[in-house]
Amino acid sequence: MKPSLNHYIIGVAVVWAIILCAAWFINNGVRFKTFAQVCGGFAIGMLAMYLAMHVYR
């Protein structure tokens, strides 16, 4: 069975949640802003990929 794009998005969201929680608790929030900005940029890119997949089948 080939994994769908929805599985990929859910997996990436779970991994980013783990990374952000680790950045918050391990470093006491010192580097959290940097990780959150990278996560936000990645989320914008994933949204663009998701829309492009459905618009340009």
C-alpha cells in the first residue's frame, strides 16, 4: 500500500510537535523561537505542496 499525502502530512506534524516540545523543555525555551520559525516556514511549504497536488493533478 502506497502512503498518501495525508499520511505524510500527519507524520511531519507529529515530528515537528516532538521537536518543538523538546526545544521548549530541554532548552527552557531559549531556542524555541528559532525552531518555531523553521516549523512555520516548513508548514507554509507543505500547504503549498498540498494545494498544488490538488489543483494540478
